[in-house]
Amino acid sequence: MKAYLVGGAVRDALMGFVGSDRDWVVVGGTPEALVAQGYQPVGKDFPVFLHPNTHEEYALARTERKTARGYHGFAIHASPDVTLEEDLARRDLTINAIAQDGDTLIDPYGGQRDITAKVLRHVTEAFREDPVRILRLARFAARFPDFTVAPETMALMREIVAEGEVDALVSERVWQELSRGLMGAKPSRMLQVLRECGALQRLLPEVDQLYGVPQRAEYHPEIDTGIHLEMVLDASARMNAPLDVRFACLCHDLGKGTTPADVLPRHIGHEQRSAKLTRALCTRWRVPAECKELAELVAREHGNIHQSLGFGAEAVLRLLVRCDALRRPERFLLALHACECDARGRLGKEDEAYAQGPRLALLLKAAQSINSATISAQALQDGLKGPAVGARVDTARVAAIAAAL
């Protein structure tokens, strides 16, 4: 029984990255032998164990055979007679199919060559058996944006899409890979790869529909809405935005893809359409609540936030109330972050200051400075009831915002 370091830890070490999780493959072992040595079994779909001291994952060498569509349609064979090369053959990309034994690298499929050439290439035809690998490759493209996709791998991905395999993907895996891709160094590469192989239209048709849709050049010199979205996502990466902000950026303009042709290049009312499409997308892929809520808010209100430099105190308060900013100020600040990414995701505007952000953050603090409980209590003493009490609080908030202005 022998263990080899495999996968991302080996790849990242060769590329000069540190801190990657270490995974191991065990050749010649059995579950009983690992348990006898104190390893803790944790795998549900195949034999995976935690080391008794390091708690790193050790998986028995295995092969996989496709039995049905989708991520779970596999027959797993894990036994002592499975070789290291056979285990590496079932992996997705050559750069992930390198094993290490001490100082010795075992690289039967040319992973080191492809790291040097900066190429994302499938290991074997087994790639086609798991449609999740299309998403994995796309998010690796976002993480390593200077890597290209091997032509034969792109052709294979197109075949997988044409065969309908991506339609059988489960929502949890789709979201897992999409979210990782959004957190890449250049998220636009994920969209480009998915679009090139046809998977974007199947998984995110609302996003795919944005490409080729024009916008007013005076506001968007890049014109194409799909290109604008890519620029916004890359701006969010440059600004180190968290996942919920990056997802809000992905969804903020979905409604522009449904603008009637006779209205273009204007997009009247696209914000409400964007919010509706965002809700449907989030339901389809079971997007976490915090990402869904922020994305809906940004889709609905980003136009008003952009225009807020011209708002007076009363209009500012209405915006804050619609955004639930007084109750959830942290979420509102994230929305401002997403709007700044949107503003900077335009040709020639990448480094332009976004005055709306600090201005609205300041005015929010002014509105929060009002002690609503004290004012409400005084209003009740003065004989006011119901809406009249709230109106007095709002009057005080408007006055505080006006003073800050």
C-alpha cells in the first residue's frame, strides 16, 4: 500500500502557488487496511478517508465507468489492483493528473508540458463522461486567464453539449463551479469558454442572450452588452469583491437581453426585467440566499444608484428605504460596491472614480444618526398615531440627509 500526492497541490507547487489543499491517492490499499491504521472513512460515493493526524484526504485508487447521464451516473471500481496511471487517467485535465512521490513526479499524460505551454487539455476520452468537467475547465480558465483551451478539448466539449449531457447537471454542482469561476482572477474567461462550447446558452441562457445586444455608445463605449458584462466581472475581480458582489455583477443587466428590437439601443425598464430574470436564475441553480438577495437588489436599483448624484434629500431617503438600507446597511454597502464595478466595467472608464458610492454611504450614516425610537415616543406624546408617527421620523431623516448634503 503506497500513497501519492496528487491533483491541485502538485499542480500549484509547479506553478509557484502555495497553500493548496493536499489530496492523496492510495494504491494497493483496501478500506479495511486504512481503517486498521486509524484512517476515518468519509466518502459517500467512493472510498475516501481522513488521515488520523493531518486530516488530509486519502482516496483509494479507482476507475470509473459511465452508466447514466449526469454527475452521479458512474460505476466506481476501487480495489488494490487499480494502478496509479489508471487513477490519473480518469482525471479531468492533464495539469491535474500529476502525482508526486517525495521528490519524484509521475506525469504519464504530459501535465508538466501543458503547464509550461499554458494549455488546458483533457486527459483521455473519459472527460466526456462527466459534464461537470466543462464547468471545471471554464473556472480553471478564469483562475489561470493566460491559459488557452486545447482545440481538441474544445471540440470534445462541444460534442458533450450537443449530446445534452449538461442538461442533466444537478444544481448544487453547477453553482459550486460557477461560484468558483466568479472568484477567479478573470471571471470573463469562464463566460467566454462556456459560450464557445455552447454550454452558456444551456446553463445561463439569460447571460448568453446579452451578447450582440447594443447599448447607447455615450454611456457604453464598448456597446455590446455581453462585452460590458465581461468587463464588469473583471472589474469586480480587480477590486477584490466578495462572491455575493460578483454574482450581483453577473445578473445586474440580464433584462437588457429581452429589450424589444425597436427600442434598442435604449433599455427602458430593464432593471425590473433584470430582477425577475435573476430570481428565476437563482431558483434554477439554488443560489444561496445572501447572493440572491443582493443580486435582486442591484438588478432593481443600480440605475437609480448611478443617477443618485442628482437626488435631493427626499429622493435619497426613498432610495435608502427601497434598498432596506437602514435595516441592512452592510448589504447596501455591498450593493454600492457592485454598482462601482458596473460603472468601471466600461471601455475607458476602468479607473474612473465612482462618487455615488461614498456619497450614499455618507448619507446613509446621516439617516442612521436619527434616533427613531425617541422621535416616535415624542410623536405619540404629541397625540400622533399610525403613519403620522412614521412621517415625523422620515422628516427628521430628510433633515439629517439635507444637512449632510
